[in-house]
Amino acid sequence: MIWNLAGVFIIGLCAGAFGYLLRKLSKNRLPKWLIPIATGCGMFGYLAYYDYTWFDFKRSQLPEGSVVLREYREPDFFRPWSYLAPSVNQFDVADGRYRQSQQDDAKIVEYLVYRFIKDPTERMEQIPQVLHCKTRERVVLVGNAGKATARAGAVEQVLASDPVYQQACLGKTP
């Protein structure tokens, strides 16, 4: 967060200095308002660049075998360019580590889904889930790490093309 803020200020300073240089090279024929306009455009340009490259940067840091399950794209009032083409605000990842057990001749898979959220603090949430391979049903668990329980009514059917089902139950790599 602090490095992103420093980057915004440095880009703003450089863009403002470029506007000042253009004004001085033109022997003050360009208007004075060029300097703050150049500063603001530089800052907004950097913020837009950061918004659209954040997902690719975070994805490049994931360990090998990780699967991106879902991307969330939502416009934001404070980022007006996101109304034209929303950037990825958060995404879900399964890291490929599964704990498997057998119950009534069916494979049960426990795993964590990591949700990366782009906000000023860039946080990450861990969402424990259980997948029944035979019936292709998934349950999201809530609670503490040692005392996780299923959410009421949270059983959802998983498609055969689901990456976690393919990797954990069928042994296919995405």
C-alpha cells in the first residue's frame, strides 16, 4: 500500500515536471494550468495501470499447480475508468493441496480456497471447503480452523468441468 502511494506521488511529480518543462520550452506560451493537469493525468494514469496489472502480477506470484477458480470484476465510483472496462477486483485460487478421505465408498476432498482482494490493504481470505466426489456436491465451511461447520443450505452442485473437481477427484491437471 505504501509503495503504491509513493508511486502515485512520484508519477505525479514527474508528470508535473514534464508539464513545467513543456511550458518553459514554449517560453511560457502554454497556459499555467498545464502543470496541474499533467500531474493529475499522470496520477490517474498510474492508478489505472496498477488496476489493470494487479491481477496478472498476483497470478504470477502463485505457486505452481494453483488454479484460478473465479475472477470478480466490479466498477468502482472512485475509479471512473472501471465503468468502461472493469478490472479484476478479487479472485479465488485453489492451491492444489487436497486432503482426501474415504466415506461409504466415496472420496471426500477437503481444501482451502484463497480469495485475494484488491483494496487499500490487499487482503487475503481463506475459505475451507469440502467436496464429495461421487455426488459432486460442495460445502463451504465457516468458523474457526479447528471447529469449522457447514453453512446452513450451502450445498451446491459442482459441474463436471469445475477445475477443483477435475484436479482433486479425477486427477487431471488443468
